[in-house]
Amino acid sequence: MHPEQQGALVGYEIDFLSVGDSNGDAICIRYSTPLLGYNIHITDGGYADTGQRIIDHVNQYYGRGSCIANVVLSHQDGDHIAGLIPVVRHLDVGALWMNRPWLYAAEILHAFHRNYTVEGLKRAIRDAYPLLVELEETALSKGIPVYESFAGQWIGNFLVLAPTRERYLTLIPQFDRTPSSYARPVKGVFGKLFEAAKNLASFFETWTTEALQENPSPTSASNESCVVQLGIFDQKTVLLTADAGPAALAEAADVAQALGLLRPPAFVQVPHHGSRRNVTPSVLNRWLGPAVPEGSVNRGTAFCSVGVNKPEYPRKRVSNAFLRRGYPVYKTVSGGWIRHAHDMPNREGIQPINPVAFTSWYEE
């Protein structure tokens, strides 16, 4: 049954955990259900040592011995997957949702110069993703079912909006770790140097002017393969974007619009830790709405996972863009967690934090 048709109020709490020195994601969500009490939904696990932090967080705030209804891996990058291995190994997990690129070897064989058999390509891709294989094997060894997560799939109260299966298959040959293929773009050293040099510039923005680019240099194919989830809780929605880029976010908007679900969310994750390559004005307008008058009522809340040693994130043009559209941005704190909640019990020890300020002058 569609969550909005259940007819009962649904509260939720969303905890973004700090993952350490560098950027990464570890998100713990708990929400009420009409018949089952609370569901726990974990998306991404940060680095290896983040796993124990997630386990401790669940035991302390959700109840020791709690069952994790669903664990979702957004994509195969190490700052999202490593911490999920101990979570799946040591907690009671109902289901694991992850996309495994080797399952589609037969369908993408044509992109690999015909240098592989189907089984050979499957082995080569598995060998390239040892953490992904370990996560799968850990789940299967405990009898935990492993499911694909493509657009249209419900995971509890969360609907997967991207990627579609068709687009995911076009991205696999472009992944950095998959064997060399016709599909992978090649970027020479001069191109990399040019990109680094062109970033050194000063910018000035006002509330009505925007430096965010409509056509930024592309993010990685792996990021564009991210699972984008829309949580539905009565009339409120929660958008989890992981490291999704403009193409994934646009596809997610298309799916949401086709289902009548495209509206400004109550909560949104700032994609890829606030990278300037992952959002554009047009895709933000589709998801968040156009700019609001300065100082007007906020439409919702945005969280951004940022490493301790990454003070440049979220990028100023990105946090400005969210704030301009009525979404103040809060970033993770060193060694702790930040919480967004609706209609859930208060939690002792929570300290208020301030959102990222609008910045007019900055260098990037």
C-alpha cells in the first residue's frame, strides 16, 4: 500500500553521523508505522570505523537489539560502503538493497571490446569491487536477502526514484574501476590541470544573483549511478540524494513528476557533500522551487555530510543556492551527529546548531 494511503500519522527522525576526517555518508532513520511500531532505515555507512559508530548510535538511541528493517547502499564508493559491512555483520538486518554491476555482464558485454566472455567480465568486475563483494557475502552468509534498488522500488516508506535500470546499465562501463571500455571518457593530464587552475577564482553573489553553473564539469559515472530515495510520511517528503549528479537528480524528478510526487520536500540531503558539480539551478528549481524573497519563511531543511578536514564543503555557491530557495543548510559536526525530526519523542542531550550562513564574497 502506498504510504500516503495508510491513513495514520507517521513521525520520523533523520540522523546524519560524522564519518571522520574526510567526506562520506552515514544516515540513520527511524520512523513510526501504523502497525509495526518503528522502522529503522540505514543508508550508507561511511568508512570502516564508521560502522561501529552506527552500531553504537542504533543501540543508544533506537534501542539495543533493534532490528534494522532495511540497509541501503547508494553506490559503490568506499566512503559509503565500508561501514555497512560491520553493520550488516553485527546487527539484525531485514534486507540489504544494493546494485551489483557484475550481475549485468551479459547485457553490457558489447561495451568491452569483445575481450571478455560473460563470465570473464563478471569476474573482472567483482575483482574490482572487493568491498561490494564482501558486503554481499556478509549479508548472504546471515541469510539476509539482497535486492536491487532501481526506480519504482519501494523500500519501506522510501521510493527509489533513480537510477532506472536502463540508465544504470549505460553507466557501468564508465565506472572508474570497471575494465577499460568504449564508453569510458579519457581525461588527459592537461585537462586535469586546467580544471584545477580554473577553480582558483573569486566570486560575488547577492540573493538575486547566482554563481551556480547550469552546465558544470560532469561528476563521475559512479556518482550518477546513486540511488535517490524519496521518503513519504503523510504529506511530508524526505529526499535522500547521496552523491547524485544533475543527470540522476533530473531522472529522479522525472519519475517523481510522473507519479505526482514532485513537490518541495520537507527535508533534503545536499548531494555529494555540497560539490558544485552535482547540482544546477534548473534541477534545484524542479526539486526545491524557485528562489524565495530574502528573509521569507523556509520551505524545508537541508543536511550536508562534511568531513572534519573538509572546511571548504559545502561549496559556498551550493549552500547559497539552497538557502536562496528556502532551505537552510546544516552540516555534520566533528565526532557527533545532527538530527532532523518530525512528530517524534524528544531526545536528551541535543544541542542546537546554526545553519551555514549566506556568503557573498568567496574564493573557489
